[in-house]
Amino acid sequence: MSQHDRMSPLELRASIALAGIFGLRLLGMFVILPVFAIYAERLPGGDNLTLVGIAIGAYGLTQAILQVPFGWWSDRYGRKPVIYAGLSIFAIGSLVAAAAPTIYVVIAGRVLQGAGAISAAVMAMAADLTRDEHRTKAMAMIGSTIGLAFALSLIASPWLSNHIGVPGIFAMTALLALVAMLVVWRVVPDVVEVRGRSRVSALHEFRSVLADPQLARLNYGIFVLHAVLMALFIAVPFALRDAGLPVGEHWKVYLPVMLGSFVLMLPPILSQGRAGRVKLYFAGSVATLLIAHLALPWLAAGVVPLALFLLLFFTPFNVLEALLPSLTAKLAPAGAKGVAIGLYSSIQFFGTFVGAALGGFAYGRWGLSGIVIADVALLVIWLIVAFGMRIPSTLSTRTYAVPSLTASEAETLLMRLRLLPGVREAQMLPAQGTAFLKVDSADFDEQNVLQTITGKVS
């Protein structure tokens, strides 16, 4: 494997650090699920299950509402400042929830936790810091934290509740947010960004992103993916319990399933960059989700068949979690990644909210069959939509050394590089003296880049 085929140390460091930060946000949403309803019984107002549901869902709802604004702010003011702000809001919300004397104050804390909507900024920064041929690997690292956070929550939440209580869990997530801010400061590399676009420009970018039919296909996909996840996990815990596995031992199914699904996802992720394979893996993963759902009524009778279903579900789930944001970043306008990924993340969290509500309604009315029917309908539409998807053309990434520059000089050079013929995207890491250009070789002339960097073009 050549040096070009491997992620650079900088790309690997950035991907791991950003995946950890992304996972923290999801841990804040998932970690209270197994224990909160029981804890809420002790709080004034906690006997109202509607309020308990609102307390759980408020996080995802405010995440959905605020992803686009946070994505736009990250385009305008920079990724790191927006991530710092979002983590600060998340920490404050966690402390409010930890100290809450009533269910209503818990709801307020959860609203604040969700208001730190940094997922779009984190994924946009991952796109900024990775070359095109390695972006899916970075997104796979970030996307896999969803399953990891979910599995870790199911395993660790009861233990944490016994030792530090639910208020302690909230306080722990506040502390982890502060640690994440330190990681952003000390571990995540800086990247030069062109900022300060006008509000009119931002509105134009938002309309262009919203109207793009290819991005719309991807946005529908992430909505369905998270809707079926949340709907399923209304029913799966009950199915495992009914199959004879006590709730305290469900981790014995989730842990091997998650580990197995991560291993099985690696071949398609590591080879998908080869020509013609992305669409095959994408449509194949959607089809596998559909087949798994159709088989679920026959796999719900025992622990082992249910574990097989979960493996069939989480393997394509993890593949799609990597492909969807990677394709979104590739198709997004060069100056509007934050807006595009912000809309993508909003729809992702809205899918979480809708899936939980739809799953609860369907399971309450018709049992497992109701969830299967609802999920299959969404997946059939997605499979049809997926066949009309256009895979963006493969562009090559060129790396160039740049001299030591001030912040304003670096930003000016970056703008000039982006205007050169054949340059589709440009990022600069001044601390490493490096510029990355994503180029279309059909109309690219490297001499223009070299002359621009050395200052020979006025």
C-alpha cells in the first residue's frame, strides 16, 4: 500500500478526535434511555409518561431544529468556535438536568443539551481535514460512534445509575464535554477557512442545498435510517425479554452484534473508493435492511435468531452511516458544506424523533408487525430513490507545501487557489505548511497552483 493509499497521521488524528467528540453528543442522547423512566418516578411530574417521553425526545428535537444554523455559523465564523460554543451549551444543559428538582427542569436541561447542535460542524471539519479518497474512512469512524454510543449506553447505563445515579450521569456528560473542548483545542488540527459570507449569500446557499435532488436523496436516506433504528428499539428490548433473556443480560447480545457488524462493514468501506462500487454497496445495504425487516417476524422467536437479525441490521446500518455523510460532503457546494451537512444532520435527528414516536404508536396498536410494516414502507421508497442516485465523479487530491503565512495571508491565498481552473475544493493547514487541493484533471494546470503559491501571479 503506497503512502497515498493510507490516511496521513494528521488525517487519522483528526478523524479519531472528531469521532470521539461526535460520539459524546450521541452518548448524551442515548445514555439515559435504559434508566430514565424509572428515575423519573421520583420527580414531581415524573409519573406523567408523556412528560417523560418529552424529556427523552427534547434532545433530538432541538438538535434537528438547530443543526442548519450551527452548520451555517461554522461556514461563516469557523468550525472550532462553533464547536466550542456547542459543547459549552451542552455542558450547561447537562448540569441543569443533573440538578433538576422536577421533570420540567429536566426537560429544560435536555432542550439545552440538544441546543449544542455541533454534529454538522464536526462532520464538516472532518471533510475539511481529509482528502477526498479518505473521506469515507473518516466518516466511517464518525458514523460508527452511533452504534458504539448506543451499545455502550445499553451496557453501561444501568451500572452507572447504580453507582452515581441519573444526576451523576448528567454531571458526567458535562465533564466529558469539557474534556472534548480540550481535545478540540489540543488535538484537532487547525484549518484555514474563508469566512464572512453575507446573509444573502447564506440564504442562497441554503436554497441551493435544499433544492439539490441528489442531496435530497441522501437526506431522505438518513431520515429513514434513523427512523427505523429508533422504531426497532421500541420493540427489540421487549422481544429479547420475551425470548427469555433478562433485561440486565441484553448486553450479551448487543456487544457481540456490534463488534461483528463493525468487522463486517470494513470490506465495503475500505474498497468502496474503487470505480463503480459505491452505488452497488449503497443500494445493496438498503436492500439488506429491507430483507432483514421482512425476515424479522420469523427471527423474533428466540435470542439467537434475534441476534442474527441485529447483525443483519447493524452491518448495512454502519456502512450507510459512513457513505451518507461522505457523499453529502462530496456533493455539497464547496463553500456550503456546513449548511449542507447541517440540513443533513437536522433531518437525521428529526428521523430519530419521528421514528421513536411512530414506533411507539405502531407497537402499541399492532405489536411487532406494525413496526415491520412501517419500516418496510420507508425502506422500499428509499431503495427506489437510491437507484436514481448519482455518484459524484472521482477527483484527485494534490498536496502542496506553502510558506509560513499570517492568518490573513493564508485566507487570501486560499481564496485565490479556489478560483483556479480545475480546482474544485481547497483546504490549508498552515501549522503543517500544507495545502490540499481537490482537482479535476480535465482542466487543471499545476503550474497555476505553483505560481500562485510562490506569488508569481499578481
